[in-house]
Amino acid sequence: MKNNQDLALLLLRIALGAVFITHGWMKWQNMDGTIQFFSSIGLSAMWAYLVATIELLGGLAVLLGIWHRLAGWLLAAVMAGAIITVKGSKGFLGGYEFDLVLLLVAAALAMMPPGKYLVVKKPRSEH
């Protein structure tokens, strides 16, 4: 099979985008519960809104391949925060293993071009 980095990047963007879009949407659908949870770990309602927005819009950006670098770093930061504030104390298995995978995939995507499979194509530079 031919090496296809663009397809690999698309698959990673679809996976990461789908997870974060879903989690962000769920937070927005139950914002009262989200705020209550954030409050229980000592964070204000502002953090609940910020995390829900980053997850939803960041997931969309990664999926579509637009502003993917910024979105990747913001999503990685959200996952680092989740590990530090909630999941880290639970250990690796059954604790932060999934969050760590999401953090590393988001960071890796932020360090790479989005690939050629994009919803919005970048204009070619004129010489």
C-alpha cells in the first residue's frame, strides 16, 4: 500500500475532532451540570464555559483543518488541565490514559500541516 500521510492526517483529524466535538457539545447541553462539576473541583463557571467552547470549536477546527495549530494547542492544554486537576490522581489505567492520548494527538497535529484533505483549501501563493 502506498504511503499516504495526507490520509493519515485526515484520519487523525476526524478521530480527534469527533471526540472533542462530542464532549464539547455534551458540556453545552448540560451546562448546569458542567458548572456544578467544575465548581466541585474548585473552578469557576467561567472555566466550564471556556473548556466547553474550546472542545466544541477546537474539535470543529481540527476536523475541518482550519486554524488547526491553535486548536490543537488549546485542546492539548485542556487535556493537560484535566489530567492535573481530575484524572492524574486516579493513575494511568482507568485514570488519565485516554486524556494523555488526546493530549498527545492534539499536540502532534498542532505541530504538523493539516494535510491536503481540507474543507477550506488554502489559496496558492502567487510568485
